[in-house]
Amino acid sequence: MRLHLALLVCVSLCASAFAVEVMRALGGNPLSWAYVFEWPILLAYGVYLWQRLVREERGRDAPAEPLAPLVAPALDEDEEAREAWNAYLARLHAEDAAAGRAARRPPSAGSPA
């Protein structure tokens, strides 16, 4: 019931604003021509939202069948290759990080600089 009341308010507001802007545009206000086209677009959007909300409220947009349970799919060749590549990159990153830490290590106090 509240959705229908909201639609009635939306239609009356947009229709009256459209009529006012048409009169202002015909009276010589050039900016009002933009509003002449805006109010019917807003009205159409309001009707669209009202229609979706009514359908949703009645349960028509519910999925026809329940969703399948989430199961890990079998890996295909592309995914296996991608996993091998990611493992290779992780190994390179670990080696690079270890080498970088060793190169940035400050010299010990007893060794010549």
C-alpha cells in the first residue's frame, strides 16, 4: 500500500512540475526547457522503480531454482599453467627478497668498510 501511495505522490509531483516548467518555458525562460524534459524522465524512473519494488514484494523476482552448492571445479590446463606460473613468481620473489636483505645488511662492526 505504501508503494502505491509513493507512486501517486511521484506522479502528481512530476506532472505538476512538468506543467509549471512548460508554462515557464513558453513564457520565455530558456532554462525551463531542460526541466520540461527532465520531469517526464524522472516520472518514468519512478514508475520503473515502483514496478520493480512491487514485483520484489510479491516474490516474482525470486530465483526459479535454488543455487547449486559451491564446489571447487576441477582444474583445467590453463589453471594448472597459471598456478605453476604463480609458484615460479613466488619463488623468484622469495629469492629476490632474500638477496635484497643480504645486500642491504649493514656491515658488522669488526669488518672493514
